[in-house]
Amino acid sequence: MPRFKLIPDNPNVPFLGLRKIFFAFSLALVVASIGIFSVKGMKYGIDFTGGIMIEVKTAEPGRIGIMRDQLKSLNLGAYELQEFGAADDILIRVQAIDSSEKAQQAAVSAVKQALGDGIEYRRTELVGPKVSDELFWNGLYAMVSAIMAILIYIWFRFEWQFGLGAVVALTHDVVTTIGVFSLIQHEFNLATVAAVLTIAGYSINDTVVVFDRVRENLRKYKTMPMAELLNRSANETLSRTVMTSVTTLLALMALYFLGGEIIRDFAFAMIWGVVIGTYSSVCVAVPLLLRLGVERRSADDDGQSSTIEQTSL
């Protein structure tokens, strides 16, 4: 019985021949992401803005309009109500006006009094501006530190051309992820930061696998033209790359559609990250090696490289 194959045996996709198109597309994505972020900004979650978040369950569905009118007269500042997975499950967000815990507790009491009876309060979260600012900068430091650590690791394992190519591809993934969140105004919170860091690890893993094959082929084919060698390396690892991405996406799709609202932003970031990370590993990182002038001696500086098992799909 023949096996189903996502990628045919011995593929020969002209990745290097299409590098100008890939570079132009990636540059357009990055520029658009930066432009969208500059204009629209991010929809930061309560983790980064500070304030009050209350999840409630109503006795009957369809009360969100009534609840909005009930809170309008409280003068608590900006507030937002949205259904949270079901019509009788409502998430209330109130922007912090006073940073003191006493003022926030008073605001929570005012909300409860305005909504009256028949409401089940499932959770209440209070985040002060000092804490939210600290969380924001810690998240930013975590992302920058991860990228720098990856640069150092790849630099020592391979050569500077490989390290720079990997970091460019990784930065491309992170910037476009932020651009997508800014475009569709999905909430950007601590869970999303965790997703971005996970994307970084996933993307660099794909990139290292392809780079390892490049280094093997640099030893194996001493006279093959560099463009042909890089293209061969990308195609030899294409089956493994696609298989890993597809199986990961199947799990993430289940999380996105069945995991509920709380995990949906995380799952969406991961789905985008897997797609863009797979693209950048093959279509950005490898062609960049040709532009950066990788040399054959780099294959002889680190002893024997690991052998990558080929999986036929």
C-alpha cells in the first residue's frame, strides 16, 4: 500500500533561484509590520496596562448590553465588556485610574454593586501600573536576551555568517508576529510573550537542522557551486521541516478552536510563528548564507557534524 507523502522523494525546489522574490517579500512583511505597529500600536492586556479584570457568569445570556449601561454611570474610566466563549460568560476590563490597591478594591466593589444580584464572579485580577510596567520590560528583556543568546550559540557552533543569518531570520519572525497582532488587534499579554519565545526556539531549531546539512555538504561536495550546494541542502531537509511543521500545526489548530478564549491568543501566535518560522528557515536563512559569503573552511572547523536522519513523506 503506497504511503501518503506531503513532499515527494528527492525534491528540487529552486529556493536559491527564487531568493530575490523571498527577500523582497520578507522585507515587505517587516516594513509593513513596523508601519502597522507605529500607526495602530498593540492591544496590550491587563498584564501590561494595569487595571481590573473580572470574569462573570450571568443567569441568562444576552445581558452584555444591559451590563454595559449599568457600568456607564460609575465613571471608572475606560472599560470593555466582551463575551468570553459563551453568551452568558462575560469578561469585564476596567482601566486603572488610581494605582493604589485600596482604590482598585473600591472599583471592584462599585462594579459588583452596579451589576446587582444574579451574577457569579469567577475571577478577579488586579494589576497596578508599576507591576504592569515591570512585566512589560521584563518581557522585552526576555525576547532580546533570547535572540542574543541564539546569536552567540550559532556563532560558536558554526561561523559568523550562520549566526547572523539565523538571527536575521529569527528577528524577521518576531517582528512579523508583532505586526500581525497589531493588525488584527489580538490581545498582547504575558502568554503572548511566552508564545513569541517559543516561536524563537522553534524557528532556530529548524534553522540549525538546515545549517547542519549545509555544513555536511560543504565537506562532502568540495567543488559544487555554492548556490547549488545550499539549494541541495534546503531540499534534503525539506521533508523533515514540513513534517514537523504540519504535525505541530495540527495540535495548535486544536488548541485554537477547542481550547477556549484564555489560550486562543497564545495558540494564534504559535500558529503564525510555526508558519513564518518554517518559511524563514528555508527561504530566508539559507539564501542569506550565499549573500554573506559563507566559506567552505567553515565546515572543517568543528570536527564531525551530526547526521540528520531523512524522513520520507
